[in-house]
Amino acid sequence: MNLLSIGGSDPSSGAGIQSDIKAFDSLNAHGLTVITAITGQNTLSFGMIEPASKKILKNQLYSVMSDFRIDGIKIGMVYNSEIIKTIWAELKNLKVPIVIDPVIKSTTGGSLIEETAINDFKKFLIPLATVITPNKFEAEFLSQIKINSKKSLQKAAQKIQNMGVKNIVITGLELKKDQMSDFIQEEVNRYIITSKKIQKINHGSGCNYSSSLLFSLVSGNSLKEAVKFSKQFTYNSIKNAKKTGHGIDITQIKNKDIIHSELTHAINKFVEIKNIYKNIPECQTNFVFSKKNPKSIKDILGVSGRIVKTGNTVTVAGDLSYGGSKHVATALIEINKKYLDIRSAINLKYNKETILKLKKAGMIISFYDRRSEPNKIKNKEGSSVGWGVKYAIKNLEKSPDVIYHEGSFGKEPMIIIFAKTPTEIIEKILKLFI
């Protein structure tokens, strides 16, 4: 997944493109950058701004867009009208998710957009956005409406929506004591999502929010699910904030779950495989990675929805969660009982040609016949996969790379690929395309 951050450079790495790069990297996305301005700031104060020239800005945009497939874009600091119009001209025909974080002022006090550029910001950039994520101050600034009630909140959101953006997320609202709420207005629906408040002034939380929101949207999640993901991501970054300088704390992004990190990376690789959509079964695909010695599906990380075929492409519909997979996770638990180092699995569409290619690649392949399944197993919900895997490995000395069945009445035939890690799963799948 390639995510582009267009914004200002913050030498303290608390916000701006440096913060976005850290966030994208923690989510195993590849971060690209286009710098709109160089700022001089630290955790104590804000210094100078040197906006990028139109010439270098256009060259940066051309450089990344001509070489990389861009999956999503975040737009942050845009200092003047020339920058705004240049970005608009390059992005106006691009069909990817765009998240705009309308930064007006730095936490350390600097003004990040010229007053004369505000109208052009509203006219050119806001209509480009899939989602705009102002905080309360920014929403008031853009709408020119003081937010002090539910009615004024809705009115401000509606006014911003009328500028041409379909979705607005107004962040950081203190509607209840010790809680932080986000007000979301979609094209039709409106709702509020609330989380616990952390009493800590920090630098970087807004950037963390918008960059993680972009990641979640590009991953195929609904706006509601993406907001929930971003709130948790941002909450963790504030919770871990550190006083790295002499002033306010800088948010820290920590991804301690190596299982989550590696599976995310592998899924991103999987969806990028050319023509992989042809290998997605009717019941769709799940990709899992377990903790050591899994006892139940709650020990196995998988997609809470599915990896689905969307035309000639593949999309991840759902977040990664422990217990997110049932059938593929059950198969993994059964094989792990005998082969403790096998901790990852994925299901693919069955066809004879795929099996032949996997055999030719030297993989160990086993099979079970669902028509031989005992009635007591058939009649017990969720037992078939475990029975099948157990049957397929009963007489094997070495762990199989692949287990498949050819289906039965009302049951789709299926291939499951097993490996020690998600990275090894990808290596095995790629042998289908040699």
C-alpha cells in the first residue's frame, strides 16, 4: 500500500510529513511525501515558514505520481494559494481516497495558512476530499460558526459539507466530562463516536488521526470503522507521548504486536499480486497468523470480514482482530497441534491447475474427501474443517504446504495454504505466477 502525504516539514518530527511517515510505517504502508513548506519549529515555539515554489512542488508531485501507484492521499499544510491551486491541478482527476487535515495553526503557535488563501482552500481543495477532519477550532474557522451546542455543531458540519466534501469528521469534542467525541456527518447519516480522554497536551495527535484514517479507508473499511480505528490509534499515540524536547510532549507510535505488523504487511503484498482476484473463492478469503500454541480462534489474528474480490482487484473488507477468522483459524489450530511451527494460513479458490502448479513447485500436498465426512461431524456446526485437516495430516511425516478438498453437496471446494509465517505464505502463492 502506497500512501502519499502532502504537507509541511516539521523538524521536530512531531507533526507534518515526518509524523505521517512514522504512522504509515507503523501500519506497514509505504509512505511517500510531497513537501509544501519547510517550517522552523520545536516543542517550545514556532519560527519561520518557507513555502515551496510552484516549480519544485509540481516536480515532486510528478516524481511520485509517475513512478508509484498511489493508493491514498493525505493533505495537511498548504500555506498559500499557489500551493493550493498547484495541488488541485495535479489531483483533480485522481480517483483515490483523499483525507484533508485542515491545519490552520500549529500546536506551538504558528499560523500554517495565509488568510488570503482560505477562500481558495475552500474552493479548490475541500471538494477533492473523501473526508475532511477538522478539530473544533478548525471547524469553527472554516464554517464561521461558533460551536457551543449540538445544533451549532450540526450546522457547522453542514456548512462545510456544502463546500463540496461528502464526509466530515469533527474531532476532539468535549461533549461529556473525561470523554473525547468525534462528530461524523456522512452524505446521509450523522453520528458521534466517543472515547476516553487523556489529560495531556501533545504535538502530533491530529496528524496521527488523519494518517491512520486514510490507511483504514484504503484498507476497505467504512468511514465508521475507520474512525474507530483512528481514535484507538491516536489514543495510543497520546498515551505514549514523551517529552523529547524541553516543551510539550510529542506523540509516540508504538506497534508492539509483531503478529499484527507481519500479517498486515503480508496482506498488503497479497492484494497487490497481479490477477490474484482469480484465486478468491465465492466464500471469499481470510489470511491468518497465530500466537504460539494457539488454543482457540481468539489466539489467531485474522480479517474480521474477508479479503474480497471487487471486479479485477482485491479489497480487504474489515479490520484485523483476534478471533476475526473462524474456518481458516480452525484449520490452523488443528494443524498446529501436530506441527507447532505452522502458524499462518490462507484459503484460496480450488481448481486442478492450481494444485498442479503447487505440486510442480515441490510443495507437500494433502487431500481429504468431504463426502466421507461422518454425519455426526456434518451436523455439528464448525466441525468439518477441523475433521478434514486432522484426516489429511493423519499419516504425514512432514507438515503439508497445502491441504485441499473438492467440495460436496452445498460445500464449495477449497485450498488452504499453510506456512510458518505470513511472509512464507506469500512466497508460496507467488510460485503460482511464475
